[in-house]
Amino acid sequence: MELIRVINVEKQYKNGVTALYNLNLTIKKGEFVFVIGASGSGKSTLVKMMYREERPTKGQIIIGGINVAKLRNGKVYKLRRKLGVVFQDYKLLPKLNVYENVAFALECIGMHKSEIRTRVLKVLKLVGLKEKVKSYPDQLSGGEQQRVAIARAIVNDPKLLICDEPTGNLDPITSMEIMGVLDAVNKKLGTTIIMATHDRDIVNKMKKRVLLLDNGQLKNDYMEGAFNYESV
């Protein structure tokens, strides 16, 4: 079943730069999709439009039946509750411990404490941080901080997880560990994952569907296992 449909999308910034041209694609529920391309290819613009950080100049982006492109600013929070976002720089709250960082989003929507505890401990176990619940961000490695960020993004059981260069600050070994966590989220929870990345090794090793952008256009759409950087 289709989760995302992008229809005739264009994005032109106020400085006149066109980041995306006439983009069309569909993503099914449960897929794991990489978005790749050189700097300036439009990959970050695309993922930002999916969580409504940016609006398209033309076209539609429909996620779970919601036309994100037409969503008013006052309604964006409703979309954000239905999806998770993981960034390159973690964005953890430094004065909260691991448990509190993950629980914070659920507390904001008024969830009962017992339900919060159940959910938080479940996702911390999934990302491999069950023993770190009382640690603070400055006591964690970069990889551990990113695991907390992933746990926070999935604790509300979103259907879609958007990852914008999540391994950009990590070394190659830690990056592959994070990809193992994301793969487990995709397979065990059925979460659809869209990940923008420039990491060639990750894309080659993971063998997922790959959207290749070039100068704002979808140059190719490789189905699962069909892409290898050496062939581009």
C-alpha cells in the first residue's frame, strides 16, 4: 500500500535557485529508501518538504492521505506527530537524561506515565541503550547520542521515519551500527524509512531502494538491491 506520493513537485527558492524540477515518485508502506546525489542535487530539499520544513513551489506531496504541501503552519504539528525525524546533529536536550529525552515528546501530548515508561523502555531496548537510561548526552558517544535520537523519533510509533544525513558526524564503524539499528526499526516495527545520505559505503552495503537525484531531477530509481555506486 502506498504511503507517499510526490506529484509534479518543483521547488524554487527566493534567490532564484531551483532545487527540484517536476519530481514524481511513490513510496510504499514498509519500504526503506535512500535518497542520494551530489551536493546541491536536491536531496535535503526533498526530505525537508516531507516533514514540512519547506514547501514546494508547485505540485503535491501526499503522506498518508495528507497533502503536506497545502498544510497550514498552524497544522504542521499534527503531521509531525505522525512521523519521526532524525538529524545529523542529534538535537538532544543536554539537561535531560536518556530516558527523559525520549519521554519528553510523549509528555508533551499528555500520555499517561505508565504508558510512557512502557514505550520508552521498549524503544531503548530496540536501539541498544537499555543500560544507559540515566546517562546524560555529554556522557555518551556520538553513536549513542544518535541512538537516543532514533529512539525519540520512533517512540510515538510513527508510520514514517525521515533521516537527514544521520551518520554524517560518525565514523564508518559507528555509521554501520546506526544502520543496523535503522534496519531493525524498519523490519521489526514495519516503519517506512527515507534516508538522505552521501555515504557511498552505507548505500552499497545496505542494498535498499535508491533514488538518485541529479541537478534537481530524479535521474534514476533503483529497486532494492539493484544499485551500486561503482555502476554510476
